[in-house]
Amino acid sequence: MRFLFRPPATEAAGLLALPWDLPLEQWPDDVVTHVPQRGISRHVVRFVAVDGTLYALKEIVEPLARKEYALLTEFAAEGLPAVEVLGICVDRPGGLPAILVTRYLDYSVSYRHLFSTPRGELTAGQLVDTMVGLLVRLHLDGVFWGDPSLSNTLFRPDAGAMAAYLVDAETVERHPALTDGQRSHDVDLAVDRVGAELLDIEAAGLLPDDVDPVELAVSIRTKYEGLWDELTREELVAPDEETLRVLERAQRLNDLGFGAGEIELVTSGEESRLRVRTQVAEPDHCRRELFRLSGLEVQENQARRLLDDLHGYRTWLEQRDGTALPEIVAGHRWVDEVYWPVVEAIPGELLGRLAPAELFHEILEHRWFLSESAGHDVGTTVAAHSYFETILPEAPEEISASLAVGLPSR
């Protein structure tokens, strides 16, 4: 057998003791880990836990395993939203197929899990919108998916919304840029596959009565075309509106979860042409800012929400003490005096239900509702204890990896 692992290769050392000489479907129960409500796969997929980390293993023919390994490695380097590959095992005895190893996407869930254990106000339409956003993001970077579907997408809570990640890259093709025909074909595939998946969910009695699965699937094309146009169209701009229109366009892109990687303004006569090269990598302005101020690594929407609380805490400190406070100092004080005390107060039996940043966001939302009801600000500590007692116990346990997930290291 031969193994190929991405750096740091030492992470994979614990995997070497697994029974690679057996077909994946025959691996014993004391080796594999049950992860409920995963999506449908055409291949045998098993999960294993090694040294506190959960991995997904997929049995697949070697050429496709090598292709997927190379593509997912590229995606990781470029910051595209996809699962992270660790390595492959090839030349297994008896002509067994190769095995592709990816890291489990922490706190991610499949669409089947979301429909069977709905959370918050997330609707079927919003779930499809999230997948359409992923499809557009991939197309902008020359990625033809080839099998766009809810089954091949993982969803992760992100401050009340959902972030989407590509799971299966074996059908993916990479090009410098996609033609209109390639994009249209991928969208057609998405309509067909999502339609079938929604009909399956409806047959299982999990789709809300007011959702038409066919109508929702067909709407994918309209949703896709509207987002693609906003991100790629060329605008005619009057000379006296150039600055305003550039700022407006950049703000619209930011609101959609994309960034302006390059802005080109071509002036000729009485009008200018505004072209924007969209930044495809996962937007990270708020993430970078929160990391700079606090050292926390979270998702973009979570970072935006946590930054709001950080800034509010800085303002409160300055008003209380009557002196200006440098933002980096305020950031470190907020994470030590507000964020970590809340996270460390999570009851032990409820650890791992939600990512710490997502949980903190929900506590902030809970604080707002409690304060509205009480007629005054109840504070984060009171809101946290109320949340732990009344809301967190109802969160589905399967929303995190089915391991005992402890607190992240400080």
C-alpha cells in the first residue's frame, strides 16, 4: 500500500493503524464512528475518529481519487469553500479501490439533517439560495461542478444563516473560465438533482406543506442568473457619478458575500464603463479584523456579529472610565472578559452542540429578546445562563461531530 498525505503529515500518523487491507464497508464497528443524517453517496463512505479528530473516508477508483485529491488541494490553497483533503491510500491489496481521506467539516450538517431537525427560521428556499451562492462562487473561479446537488453540499450555521461547502469533487472540471454553455449545463444539472432531492424529502414527510419542490428547484435558474448578473455585469457610469457608483457596487457585492478583487473604470467621452472582477475566495474582511483584535478564528457572519459586540463593549468601557481605549486593547479585554467567560460556562453535558462563536451569537440574540421583554438590558451573563437552561438543551446533538468536543484552546 502507498499513502500520500498533505502537510502536516504527522497528523496522519494515527491513521496508519487502520485496517486499510479490508474493504471499507467491512471495517469493524469499533473502528468507524457513526455520523447521523449524512447525505447520499454513490460510494462507500465511513467516518473514523483519531486523536480527537474526525475524518471522512471514501472508497473510489485511484484515478478519481488522485484527481479529487489534487482539486481539493487547489481549493484549499485558494480559499474556496470545500471540504479539506488530508490524503489518499492507493495500491491496496487484492485490487481494492483507493481511499480518499478528508477532514470532517466541524459543525456541518447535510440537507437531510436540516429538514429532519429544523433550526430557527431557516427555510427550504434559503437553503437552496445558499447552494446557488456556492455554485456561482465556483463558476466565477472556473470550476464546473458536474454534479451540483444538496447531497454534495454541506451546510454550516453562520450567525443565523448558513454557509455552503462543496463535498464531492470527483465530477469537477477546472478551466481558466467557464463558457456560458458550461455554466448553463451545470445549472440544468442543479435543477434536476435538487428537484429529485426535494421530491424525496417531500415523500418522507419532511418538506413543509407550503413548499412546491418542483417550483423551488426550477427557481434555481432565476436565482443563479440574478446573482451572476449582479456579480459580473458591466455598468455605464456618468463622469460625475464615478466615485459613488464604484462605492455602491462594492457595497452590493459585500452584502452578497463577495468582494471586489479588482475594479476597472474605462473612461471615454461622456460616459465610463465600470467592470468589477469579483473576489471568489470566501470573504474574510470581518474574519481578519476579529482575528486581529481578539485572536478568534470564526466564520464571516459570526465575525461580523462578534465585532459588533466587541465595539459595543469598547464604547461602554470608554464611557465608564472616561478615557479612550485603543481598539487592540479593547479587543483583548473583550475576549478575556466577555467571550471566554461565556464559552467556559457552557455546561459539560452540552458541549459540542454548536460552535462556540455560533453559540455566542445566539446568546446575543437571546439577550436582545430578554431585554425587550424586561424593558432594560439584562446583560450577557444573565442571557447566557438563561440560554443554557432553556434553549441549548433543545439543540440537536448531531449538529456537531459525533465526538466529545471540548472547548477550543485559548
